[in-house]
Amino acid sequence: MNDETDGRQLFLEAADLAIRLQNDPANPVSVETIRNWVARSPHHAAAWTRVAEIHGMTGKILAGQRTQSTDSKLSRRNLLMGGAAGLAAVAVGSWAVPLALLHARADHITTTAEIRRITLPDGSMATLGPDTAIATLYSDSQRMIELLAGMAFFEVAPNPHRPFMVSAGPVTARALGTACDVSQDAGFISVSVSHGMVEARADDALPAQITRLSAGDWVTLDPASHLQKRGTRDADQVAAWREGLIVAEQETVSAMVAKIARWLPGRVMLADPSLGRREVSGVFDLGDPGRALEAVVSPFGAKLRTVGPLMTIISPVRKKMGKKQKKTQIRS
């Protein structure tokens, strides 16, 4: 459990437990659930310690039920306010360093809900989606664009002697006289073609494994698992986000949340990692990104919770127990 991704997931789980406790701080079942979760491993305990410190709950929640002193009790109002402020601080802090690095590396960068159309040095056009950063690396022999973050649509000026390439993580898309969309969403890299031809490949792929795409084709690659999905859609649906829509076909919830979150202020977090692995298809209206996000997660029994102005948490809906269920749980 020393992997960074696992640590992140444990932190989100701990944050969700803290939020549940905020909603019902006097519920002994919530406290017992936290105790059992913390006891699962030292890594669970460390994750809870981080969240508890943010909420100002260190040493109080796990031991508070054993002593009835006034000092060890937390009011619901104080816990809610402390939790909101603490989680908002995490949202700002988690973006501070990456954003500084992006500004240092990027030649062009956009902010939340901003769409910008720019002319590249060779006359090609790039439309950058929100929270997107690109670096231009041109030479006499090639034209290279590095997608550092976000999503971008490229209309490539033909030049057979200088190939046009877009790199996104370990994936490179090569195009000649092409219009294509490239995006990075929660670790997934997608390439879709409006017209022309694109060759997409990962850094460690063999030449025979190159994926060739023509108008309407799309491919999504997961570098972590080396899996890919591909399909075909109407070419006019490619990069529909430029017109305020997102068209999804078998996309993971985590990727969709990452896309839509670019139109929302602050940070959007998935409290349940298993939810992020579910798949969704449909057309989502970015005119109201909050409702679009709800439309993505509500079929899986999840809802949005706003924690201050800088944090939106997506977590499973807790089912209310009837009196008979509560009695059964108490007896067990």
C-alpha cells in the first residue's frame, strides 16, 4: 500500500467517512465504522489521521465516546464549518504545485470554463478546452505539441515534410492535414478524428500495434493497464465540447467527472474509487455543469455535495434504515 494511487484512494475514503460523520455526528454507528476502517491497516490509520487533522478531529472522534468530558465533544456546526474549511484548503493546496509547474512549462494555458482558439506557429489552429495547457516544440523536421493537461482540438495545416504530432503522457498522435481531438481525463488518454487520418501509439508499443484512425474514429487508452477501447461516431460529434456538449461512449465515470469538472470552480473529488470505474454513455449539456455531473453519477446511486466554494464531493447515497433495521443492527 505504498503506491501513490492507493494512498490517494484511502484519503478519499477517509474524507467520505468524515463527511458522513459531519452529517450525523451523534450516530455511534458512524463512529464505530470509522474505528473499524482505521483498524484495517497502518495505511488506513495514516489516511484517517490526515483527514482528522484537516477537520480538527484528531484524537477526539476515536476516543471521544469513551469519555464524556465536555472538552471532547464537537458540535455539529463546528465540525461542519471546520470540515468545509479544511477540505477547501486541501483543494487549493493539491493544485498549487501542479499549476505552478504548468505555468512554467506551458506556452498556452486556459482557466476554468475558458475555451480559447489560438494560431500555432505553422498556421495550424488549436482550440483549447478549460483547464488546459499545451507546449509547442517545433523544429525544422517536425511539429510537436505536448498536451500537458486538459483537452484540445487541432486543425492541422498540411505539410508532408514536417509531421504534426501531439503527445499526451505516453501516447503520441501523428497527423497530416487532419482535424482531431486529444484529451487527458483521470489517467485516460483519448484521440478522436474529425477528418483526415491519425496514427496513435503508446511509447512502448510495437509498430504493428499502431492504431490508425480515420474520420469519426475514436480510441481511449489506459496507460496503466495497457487496455484500449475504440469505436466510431458521427464526425460532427468530435470535440462537441466546443458547442457546450460532451458525447460519451463507454467512458468511465472518473474520466467523465474529470471532463465536466473543468467547467466547475474548485476541485471535484470522487469519494468512492469503485464508482470511478463504472462506465457511462450519453450526451451531457455543459450549460449547467452541475446537473451534467449529477446525470453522470446518479444512475449509480451517488450524489454531489458542495463543501465550501472550492470543493465538490461525489459519494454514494446513504440509505436510511427503518426502525426494524436499526434494531437488528444494534442487536448484532
